[in-house]
Amino acid sequence: MLTIAYLANELPCTVEPYVMEEIAELRKRGVQVIAGSVRRPGMRSGQMREPDPQIVLQSLNPTVLAGAAVLCARRWARLSPLMKRILFCGREGLVRRLKALAHTFLGACYATLLKGRGVEHIHVHHGYFGSWIAMTAARLLGVRFSMTLHGSDLLLHGAYLDTKLAHCAFCMTISEYNRNYILQQYPGIDPDKVLVARMGVDLKEELVPSGSLPRGAGEVFKILTVGRLHAVKDHAFLVRACSELAARGVHFKCDIAGEGPERKHLERLIVSFGLAGQVRLLGHIRRKETNALYDGADLIVLTSRSEGIPLVLMEAMARGRVVLAPAITGIPELVVAERTGFLYKRGSIQDFVRQVLRIEGLARDVDRRCGSPPADLTGGLLERIGRAGQEQVRRKFNHRINLDRFAETLIARVRRGRENRPHANSVLQQVQLSL
């Protein structure tokens, strides 16, 4: 039986359900997966169908710490290239280097916990500090490791990514944009080991886009955004854009669904712009409620500074909703301008507002623009874009299909590495090389 250790920053995590889904898919295919979490899980067991991780690195006992110290001493030669990178190479600051040293020891702790379990490969989700931990553990155990890169972990916080990419057996990333970025920024990396593994959403055959309805002059235009209230999501940009829409006399409501550290700042911003009656912070919304919000919105927007390819956009498009997002990173692979959705220029409130005004105008008088009765809207631009967006998700971002591909690719790559790995016995190693 193939045994893989799978490490995530936090497991389980409400905003990253796909990690547990990937683990479940590997197990369904007969792989023994040892699930690990760097942080303590943020939710109690029972809130998700999957069990808690078998390994939590924030819950280490003295025996593990002592074992890790012994392991580092015995296999120091395997750690020396990493230590050289931390101490003498690169442009990282002192704090970053000290953190890397701590993560190296956590990697030794992780290796200690994995010893004797027959682990042949370690896969880590995200390129943050967990990937350094996984890389260290893999070197100490003499196995290979791989990682999945998303957005910010590659484009904004790619600390020591040169070393991680050089030492990984292969890397999965969620968009062609990311793959091209890796190959351009790290030209020494073999292109064969950088793979695209798209995310996706569940699709139900009975889900039919409701389309855009004709609107009266005084009817409220409903805007929705869904996402954690974090600075990188830049909801402050959306609040400022709403202020501009209000100044132009647009009759709208904007709902922001999500919770996070930026809430207080956004509350103050909403009050300062006098938008308390038009912009609402809904807090954390459960799945069923989110679907109802999608169906009731005229436009789903995203205002992030950095992204991979957001699931929020896929979910909205799968329901036939019209979306507006920044033309950054891998988003144009999902949202093709004027075909499957609308894009605006990164950081431009003027362009964002211009696009919203255009979409609001189309939604208000779509029946007149189509030249058809209100009951027949299939010829309208927004209706066509909604259907094209749904088809785009069906073809390229189908969760079931992409999850299958992820599991198949990971297992095949691990088995390829097993076949190519030199045998421990020197005589058998020569036989293997002669085959």
C-alpha cells in the first residue's frame, strides 16, 4: 500500500474544504494518508465529516522534541544545504531567517513523528512555512516531497521558494498563469515538474441560470461579494467604489459576506462614507445561505489584490450569475472578458465603477436591448454571458473531474519516483540502473 503524509497549515479549515477532499480522494483510491496540521485545528471535531489530523505540530511533547534534536544531530549532512541557504544566501531579513531556523526544527519534529510509518512521500498544501517543514522532514527521512501552490503563497509571500522548488519532486499549481510565473521567475526549474491542477466546484445538472431580469428605473441593483475580511481581499476598495456609485445616484445595495480581521476597519470606512444604509457586513454565512445570496444578486464582484483562481467566482458562475473581477493572475483563465464575465483594470476604482454602471444599465433595460418580451431573455448580453460562464465552469472547473485528476497525477508521480529511486543495496542499485 502506498503511504503518503499530507501536511496543511491548518486542518480541517472551513475556508479550505478542498484539502480534506483531496485527502479523502486519495484514501478512496487505496492510499494510506497520514494527515497533518501545523496549527491546532480551529474547529472542534464533529463540525466536519472528516476526522481531526493524526499529527498536529503545535502539540508536541518533550519526547518528540528530544527525538528531533537527536535526528538533526545524526543526519546533519542532509540539513546542511538548507542551513547554508538560511544563514548565508538570499536577501531575507533577520526575522525571516530566524523563523526558517525554527521551521527547520519543526521539520525535524515532523520527521520524528513520521518515522516508522512507512511514509514514501510527503505532500504539502500551500507554499508557506509548512512547505519548508515538509521539505526538511522529507530530507531527514530520505523521501521525496511535493507541494501545491495557490496565489499569495507564490506571488506575495514566496519566501525561500527557490529552495523549495529546487528540492521538490514536483509542484502542482492551480493556473497556467502560476505555472508560467514559476518558470519565468525560477528558470532553473525543470518544466516537467511544474503541473497545473485546477480547482473546481460541485455542479448539479438541475442548476439552471436564472438570467438577468428586466428592471424598473427605481429598482435596487444588488451587488454581492463573498470572502474573508482580509487586507489582500481589499474590501476597502469595494467600499470606496460604492461611495462613487452613490455619488453618481445609482440605486444599489452591496452585501459583503465573510468574517476576518478587517471587519472593524471596514465598519469605520462604511460609516465615514455615509454608506450604512447601502453596504452591509453580513459576517460568516453558511453554505445554504450563500447560495441564496448568489441567486438574489445582480452582480457578484471580487476586489482582491492577489488571487489564484477564486472558488467564489466559480460558484457564482456555476449558478449562471454575472461576475466582475480584477484582470490579475489566473482570473482571466476563468473570467474571459465580455464572454464569461467582466474584468476591470487592477486597482482602478474608475474602471470598476465604469463596469458596474454598464452592467447595471444592461440589467435595468435588458428587455428593451434584446428587442423581445420580458419572458424571452435568451438573446440578452448578460443572459449569454451567464450561460457562457456556467459552461466555462462545467468544462474546466468541474470539481469532481479536477479532483480525480489531482489524485491520479499525485499517485502516478509518486509511483514514478518510487521506480526511479536508487535501491539502498549497492548491487541491486547497479542492476536497477542497467534496466
